[in-house]
Amino acid sequence: MNRREYAAIIESRLREESDRLSREFGEHTVQSCYIDNLLPEDEVKKINAAFPDKDTMMLKKSLRENKYVAAQMDKYNPILEEIIYAFQDPRVVKAVEEITGIQEMLPDTHLYAGGISLMAKNNFLNPHLDNSHDKDRKLYRVLNLLFYVTPDWSTENGGNLELWDDGPKKPQREITSHFNRLALMATHKTSWHSVSEVKVDRSRCCVSNYYFSEKPLEEHEYFHVTSFRGRPEQPVRDVILQTDIALRQSIRKIFKKGVVENSHVYLKDEETNELPGASGKS
């Protein structure tokens, strides 16, 4: 299937459950909802089977996180690019706008911090706020779309999305990374979220997209770097990470785009200024 075919099914499924999704999205401080059985099961298994070996992906390992990511999608199986960009189809964007109430959202063709991610045993993502803007610091990041594609994934496996509605010092709620589940999550100044440590010797695979907007979700303008905190049981790590936030935030006040360019983007072909595969063909 190509991205247009994926997008048609995704739009249909979203509209089938739009009333429930819209209602659930507004129930918590970290606005979120999820839908199961998004695509035909066989198709999602093909997507999962196409994931590259983690050794070919970028390892991000520190006190903040431990996971594998990739955004330069022309290096991998074409099906991965097709499913990623299916979520950027205008029909899907419109359906998501109607569910979330967030208008005039813009998908990110550069996949800044998006693309695919893989979490193996002992991988984790500490509580954090996403960077408030896009790679050029011109648009606000307003929504995460996380599509989980690993078959037979249970809550007990770990690697699940955690949402901290009352901040990183209070209890969190959890959305299991179930197979064929799409989670939508707003991102703003209080949208603390994390991924629990993977407990099993398997890979939890996810297709990630971010939507941006010229307007922030808050009623005022703001800027913050990706901001990590320690878990409640990690007081020492929390102090270190809060210091890290302050340092990096200070640097960004001087260097608007940072000192080192973020390599987690899909680099365009310089001659055509087009993304490989942009025609939508498989």
C-alpha cells in the first residue's frame, strides 16, 4: 500500500470514532486519546517487519533517555516512509483537527524528532516536555501522533506512554503501546510525558509524527528546550536534569537555533528540493 491508501483508511477510522476521541481528548491536563485497529492487521505486521535493525539507527543514550531513532527514511524499507507520510495527508490532518479542536495544523515534512523509534530491553524515556518549536524555531509544536506497530505488546512489557497530568512529581497515567494503536497527545508547557522502561528482550516499534502551528496552544507566546526531569524515585537525577534544563535554555537565549544542529531530521534532496518518494508511489 502507498501513503494515499494508508491515509484513506486512517481518515475513515478516525471519523468512525471521532465523537469518542474528541470527548476523551479533552478529559485531562495532557490532552490525549487513542484509537485501536487503525489499519488492517496484516499491513501493520508488514510495517513492523520492515523496521531496521537497531544498530542501523541513531542511539540516544543519556540520563534523559535511552532509545533508537531514525528520520532519514530513504535509507530504509520504503513502506516506512509511506506510513509516516500517510499521517501528513491533508485528509488525515483535517480529521485530527476536528477531533482535537486544534486548527490550522501543519505536518512536518522534515520529520524533526519524528520518523521511527525503537526501544529495546532497558530502554526508557524520562518525563519531559518536548521542544516547543520546529527545527527553525518558527512554528509551535502542538501535537504528537504515535503509531505503535509491535504485535502482542502488553502493559507488562513496559515501553508504554506515560502522561503526567499533575507534573513529574505526581502519579502518572499510562497508555499501553498496543499493536495497531494510534495515540494523539497535545504538546505544550505542561504536557509532561515519558516512556516506561522496556522489561522484555523485544523491540517496541513506533511511527512518530509531529504537527506544528503558527499559534501556540497556550494563550501567550513561549519557548522552551526539550526539558527532562527525574522520576519521583530519582531525586538526584532530577536535580541534575533541572540544572541541564537551565543551562540549555540559557544557551538557546544566545544561540536561537542551538550550538549544534540537530541531526534528527530528514534531509531533502538539494537539487529537487523534494523529499524522496514524495510522489506517494510505493
